[in-house]
Amino acid sequence: MFRLVIVSGRSGSGKTSALNILEDIGFTCIDNLPASLLPSLVKQLSSDQAKQHSQGSLLDDHLEREKGTQLAVGIDARNIVGDLSELPAILSKIERKGIEVSVLFLQARRSDLVRRYSETRRKHPLSSHSVGLSEAIDLEEGILSPIIKISDQNIDTSGLTLHQLRDIIKTIVMPSSDGHMAILFESFGFKRGLPEAPDFIFDVRCLPNPYWKQELRMQNGNDAGIIQFLDAEEDVKSMLSDITDYLTKWIPKFQQNNRSYLTVSIGCTGGQHRSVYIANKLGAHFSSVYPSVQIVHKEIVE
């Protein structure tokens, strides 16, 4: 078995961290490889694997076949100009050789990218004395468009901790063997912008807002005061029931379509109270149905 994972995305979105995570779980990782060199690399590794099989014992051969070759390659906007437009055709040719290929694309909200570069004082790879940070971010989006179009999974890293990112990548790359789809419930705040790559977005801003209770303002949806407040509201119960019924009906349809990962985003104004509460309730409910459920609160700093 030969498996190839392409890791791409916007600069500052966490690609290096993603490659490190894949390396930790057994992948051979190469960063910033020109796309045109992919076929040669795959050919060489396939040849090396065949030699190992021919030279090893029967037991070693069996173990090696079970594990296979797992290769993760980082490809981003630093590639040679023109290479990325050829990537879809290159990957298609590699797949025809019987190699399993998947593409992960990492992105984050524009405000998060600007903040990360400002905090670390790193230079964006496309910025220069004549190209500012904001312009470089826009330029990069256009360069990466061929990869965005063929990506199997988009990961929005806005607000994620390294631990959460690791769990998400491991779930995507190493799904459970029982065939169940992994589901991510994430809360967010509309005032900070929409998540980058959800499958569903539910807007709960119409629900009663604990923010206007002075004694609850500094709490969040994980706290007992907020939970008690929202538990008592009939509109909250009705909204939660409607969303639960909707997802109960449609999640199996996505699973039947061979989807391995689904993201459900719940948004309120600031991402602190109502969306957190609803995401927690949904996560708790569906974790009793699906074995791989994650909950992420993008606006809550842990």
C-alpha cells in the first residue's frame, strides 16, 4: 500500500504543524516540494518499497505491506510559478498507478492570518518592499486556487489549539475502521467572520442572549449559569430540537456518499454563549450515535 497526502493551505494557517503531526503518526514528510517533482519522488519510493519486499523475510514483507508507504508532502504558494496549475493532472496520473491520494487544505480567517503574522513578526513568503501583508494574502489565495478546487478536506484552523488540530488531522487521515463518519461541532462568533469550510452553518443569534444579563456576561456556554439560563428558554429548546432532527435525517445521507468527515458550525454574535451551548448539546447528543465526535469553540481561549 502506498498513500500520498498533500498538505497545502495559506501561509500562517498551520501547514508546518500539520506536517509535524503527520510525521508523529508515521508519515514520511517533505515540505515545499515543487509539484513537478512529485511523480519522480513517488516512483523512487515505490521502487525502494519493492526492493525492501524482495530482500526481506516473509514476516518482514507481511508487516511492511500492512503498513505500506505513507508520504505527506507540503505544497504551497512558494512553488515554482506554473507548477500548481499542473497539480490536478499530476495527482490524477499518480492515482492511476494505484496510489491512494488525498489533499488537505488548511486555511484561516483573514483576521487570524493578519494577527498571527503581526504577533510573530514573521514575513509572509509573498510579501516584499512593494507588496504588503494584506495584498500578499490576497495574492496567495489566487495562486492556491488549483489546490483549493481539488482538496478533499478543508480545515479551518481559526481558534484551534495545537491539540485540537492534531485530533482533527488524525481523525481525517486515520478514520475509524468501523466506517463511521467523524463529525466536528464548532461554535463561532459572526462578528469575527464566518468559518472557512463548514458543511452546515446554523445561526442562533435569534435566541435569548445571556450577554444582556450583567451577572452572566463574563461567563461562557460551558458555565453553569449560562446553561441554566438557556435550559429554561422554550425557543432554545425548539431550536435545538429542530437542528437535531435536521442533522439526524441528513448526516446518514452524507455518510452514504462516502464522506469521512463533516463539520457543523453554530454561530451567535460573539461565539461565547449561545453557540457554545448549542454546539455542546449537539455534540453530546450525536456522540451517543456516532463514535467519533469532536467539539471545538473557536472564540473561547482555553
